[in-house]
Amino acid sequence: MEDPSSQALARTYADALLDAAGSGTTEVLEELTSFVDDVLAKLPQLRDVFFSRVVGRDEKIHLVDRVFSGKASPLLANFLRVLVRHDRLDLVPLIAREARLRQEARSGKQRVQIKTALPLSDQSRDRLRQRLAESLPFEPILETQVDPSLIGGIVIRVGDTVYDSSLATRVAQLRDRIQQRSLHEIQSGRDRFSSAEGN
């Protein structure tokens, strides 16, 4: 789980990058994602240098200039320099994710997590997307996940709200209700027995 303060900071940087990109947000987001996926993920030694607290800012800026000269847009290269100057380069993966989410939100979209016991067919997925689009105030982007422990049904997460109609949850709720009813009946029997003894 992400540190909330890091996430808030990453969101601030993501908004600043999107604002600076203007109509070129798609290209900048692709560049940023490529930096995270193709440079940081595939070149761990370079990542370690960028994220190191031992390597000085000037050295990192020089490295950014060397690595990205002519390969990245001036906007992205300058953005990375700003992160270096503020010792925030280690937030780049989180900033990239937040920037993607913020851009989706700005264009009226939002991610919706879907868990099912079995994989959804394309037809079921399209039907679900359409039903969600009709009931939500944004265009849903479905992120599906298979979780066999659900047994059946579906769990939908929209932001912090979870709609759980899985069979596993229904069975657990039924079990809890039966236990509560049994405890209530036992207590009622005790109360009747106590009353009878008192008379």
C-alpha cells in the first residue's frame, strides 16, 4: 500500500505535468510510461543511480541530460530535472500512475475493478461496461481479475466503494445470520427457563 503523503505529492506533480503538457498530454504520458517501463524497470543499475541519496543532484541532472538528450521531449526532460532538484525522482513510477489516472478523470473516465470467480467473456465484459456506464457518472475502464475463492457472483470496486455480490460473501452472510439466530434462540430459551424458575 502506498504512503498517503507520497501519493498526494505524486498527484500534485502529475497535475503539474498534465497542465504543462496541455494538448500534448497523450505523448507526454507515453514518454513518462516508457521511462518507467523501459528505462527504470529494465535498467536497474541506472534506476539505482537515479534513486540514490548518495549521488548528488548535479550528477543526476547531468545523467538526465546525457540519457534523454534528443530522445525525450524538452518538457519531460525538464520535468525530470525538477524532480531531481527536489529529491523526488524516486516518485516517478507513482507519478506516472497518478498522471494516467488524473488524465482519465479529466476526460470523464475512471477505473473500476471487477473480480469474478471465472474469466468474463468479451460479451459479458461489454454488457457489464454498458450497464456500469448507464449507472455511473463517468465512463468506466474495467480492470478485471479472476478470484476463484469468490465461488460465483461478482465484486465491483469503484474508488473506495465496494459492491460485493459474490457467492462466497452471501454464504458468509447467511452463516452469520444463522449463527445470530441460533444465539438469539439459545438466549431466549435461557430467559424463558430463568423466568419459569423465578415463578
